[in-house]
Amino acid sequence: MARSPQKPVEPDPEAEARLEQEIASLAKRHRVSPAIIREIIRRSGSSEKSSIERELQKSKARR
């Protein structure tokens, strides 16, 4: 059985814009840089707002 090569999936620009807007609002709300929010998303693997806020609170508690 031969497999055909999969086509690369193009990212949805609308979804990307929504995610960037969410990152900016979370960064402003919690007074951290957007890079910190992106790092939390990358480490946790989830872009769900509640899980990001939970991880952010954990990291603030360590300071």
C-alpha cells in the first residue's frame, strides 16, 4: 500500500490574529510581556485562557 505525501497545512490567518489578540489582552491584564504568555503557551501546549492564567499564577507565586 503506497502512501501519498501529505500536503502542508496552511495556518489560518484569522485564527492567528485572534490568538495574538488574546495574548496581548492577557499580557496587559496580568502586567507581563506577551513573550511570557507565548512561552507559557509553548510549554503547556494549551492556548486555553484558564490554563494560561493558572500557569501564570503559579510562576508569579514562585517569585
